[in-house]
Amino acid sequence: MFFYDSTYLCFMIPGAILMMIAQLWVTSTYRRWSKVRNHYGISGVEAARKLLNIGNLYNVEIQGVRGELRDHYNPRDKTLALSPSVGQGNSVASLAITAHEIGHALQHDQGYLPLQFRTALVPVVNIGSTFGWILLIIGLILGGTLGTQLAWIGVAAFALGTLFAFATIPVELNASSRAKALLSESGLVTSVEEQRGVNAVLNAAAFTYVAALAASLMQLLYWVSLLGGFGRRRR
């Protein structure tokens, strides 16, 4: 079966390894710095209120969310969702994650173009991820000119997911840059050690998006190589 041949493994294993490394890195880094109390002993929620005020984001509501590392900013209803360990914790990691999500709120408030582009991709990526598989499998089963055309349309739908992963990286890096500036301006980070912790947490988180892009790109290249070989065999 073409779904599980050796070529498939050659393409997918590197991406899977990168994803595992990224997950281990972000988890271990978070756990390390979640045990280091920030200088003021301020919680994530308290830090969020201060940073939101500095950013003139008075209409952003702070909410709780269950789970670990599920923190996010929702632009649809302008809510900042913080997990219990971040919102209630007073660690360096809590400051870093809270500030990062507020960085996204600033992007949304200021109409940051890369964020708008990524947001616009969401509905088409959702459709593509659903129908891409269907078109690809049907195309490979049918064969012939029509089947090949359907399969390539399916690959194009997958390519949208890779484009989304690519568009995510500048958005996340910019949010981290804004987070560091906010923490510096607010005076919440007071030492080189705290700054090192903030950088470590944000860098580990950023690598998860790089790994996701690599995995998505490798999967896309596999399907392209498969269909390219399929087309050559037909000729």
C-alpha cells in the first residue's frame, strides 16, 4: 500500500522526530521555569491585568481554561484564556506565557497583517484538511486522467495546511517579541536570570511551530513525489 510504504516512512519519520523533540523541549522548559518564582510573586492573572493596561487593551476579558499549556487569546470575543498553572501561578514561565498571549491581543488590536492573513486562511484550511484526503484517495483509486487531476487537487488542499503552518511562524515570533517588550516596559522582569527564563520558554514554544511546518512540508512532499511517480508510470 502506498500509504505505508518505505518512501512514506522516509518522508514522515524526520517530521515526527522533530515534533517529539519540540514537545519534549517545550514541556521540560515549561516545567523547569514554572518552579522558579518571579521576583514580585505576581500571578499570571495579575500580570495580565497590568500588561493589558500598558497595551491599552481595556476591553480584553481574562478567563480560565482547563488543561496545561492550553493558554490562548481568542480574537473573536477578545478573551485571554489562561490555564490554572499559568493564571494562578507566580512563576517566570507564567509571565512568559501570559505576555506572549497578550502579544497576540496587541496584534489583533493593531491589525497586524500577518495575523490577518493567517486568520483568513483558517476556513479554507479546515475545508482543505477535510476534503483533501477524500479527493486524494478517490483520485488514486480511479487512476486515469480524471483520477490524477482529482489527486492533485487533493494535494493542493494539503498545501494550504503547509501555507498556514508557514504563516504561523512570523505571527508567533512577533508575539514573543511583543511579550519581551511588554515585560521590560512593565518592569515585571527584573533580573538577567528571569530574562533568561522568559527567553527559554518562548524559544521552546517557537520551535514547536517550526517543527509543525517541517512535518507538514514533508507530508506534502511525499504526496507530490507519489503523484509525480504515478504520472510517470502511466506514461
